[in-house]
Amino acid sequence: MRKLCLLITSVTLVCLISRFFTLHSQQPERPWSYEVATPVQQDDLTPQQREHSKLYESYGTNREKIRDYVLKNSDGIQAVTIVCPFLSLEPLPDVVTELSGKADAVVTASFVSKSSQITASGKYVFTDYQLRVEDVLKNLSTGDLKPEMTITVTRPGGRVLLFGHSVSFTTMDFKPLLPGRRYLLFLTYIPSTKAYSAVNHESSFDITDTRVETLSEAMVRPFAKDLREFITSVKTAIAAAQRKGGAQ
């Protein structure tokens, strides 16, 4: 028991330390760090971006403003937030069942474009993605959601170009959405902007190939890796959640 406690304590300390570790441009970049940077100006947010910015204000509370850092350093910023899975001795509920019940919408969609921006606080970067809906598996939102339409999905992290310098924030439990990829997303509706955000850090899956991949390094719960089996499990879970909701 003592060894188990020491292990949990050690892992927790490593997670806390690594979560605030910043990698600068001289470090090797991960493949998804080559996403195209969005040219931005500080405080030049659209009304929609200003609303979405509020979702990410807690992400950069311990950092100085990006603008101030870039003006003092010529190498830009490349920050990676590393996450660790929560350790629990209790059995966890099935992830697809849980997400199917929580989500306002569940869709399969493909990448169209993206626009990254610095938060209103000036300390973090987030991205609004334009996605083309392929199939709607669930829709409890008030938004009109149907195949072939384009929706906005906002997520933490992204890459911008500020004063000619690259600023990149990658959150490993919310890996970026990339061109040429297809996704299955469990989404929360944002009424103020008629856009969507991820239900949580476990709710995004890459379904480009026949093998399903999670977009979260913190995913510890199992899910079907075969695409056909995964889609079937999602549809079954959504139907069960809707029957349960109707019974209530």
C-alpha cells in the first residue's frame, strides 16, 4: 500500500511540474505543431472570438502576457501542456455512454479551416475551427444542425503570428484538428455564438482511417478502436440515453 501511495504521489508531482513546462522554438516540434499560424493583432477579437475567449481565461493565469514576452524575446513561444490521467481505484463509467448522455450534439465532420486568436487577457491562445458536418448522430441543441452545413467548434490551443513571431500553445488533452482529417465529436452548444465546444478532454476522436484514435493524451478509459464498431457503440449509447431521457 505504501509503495502504491508513493507511486501515485510521484506521478502527481510529475504531472504538476510538466503541466507548466514551456518548450521554446529551439526544441524539436511535434508533427501537429506545423499547423498554419493565424496572423493576429493583440486585442483585435471579433465578437464571437471575444465570447469564446471567456472559456479559456483560466488557462494562462500563471503566465505573463504573450505580447510582452514576444517583444522581449526574438524566438517566439512554443508551449506544450502535458497532462496525466487521473488515477482512481474506483471503476470508471464507459466513456462513450457518458459522453452520449452529456453531449448536446454528436457529429462526424471534416476540417474546413481554422482561425486562432489570443485571449482577451493576452495570456493564452485558442482556435475556432470551421468544420463541415458529414453526419448528425445527436442534436439536442437549438441550433439547426444537418449534414453538409459548416459549424464552428472552439478548442483550447493553437498557433498565431504576432509581430512576425510564431506563438504556439498545444494542450495535449485537446490535440488540434488538422486539414485532411475526419472526426467524431461530442459537443456542447454555445447559445451566445451558435457555435460548439468539446464536452470535455475525452470527447474528440479522429476517424480518418479504419482505426479510431483519441485526441487526448489523458484518455485512460477503453473504447472500440475499429471504426465500424465504434460508430455502432456511439449510436447505441445515444439511443439508450434518449430512451432514458424520455422515461424521465
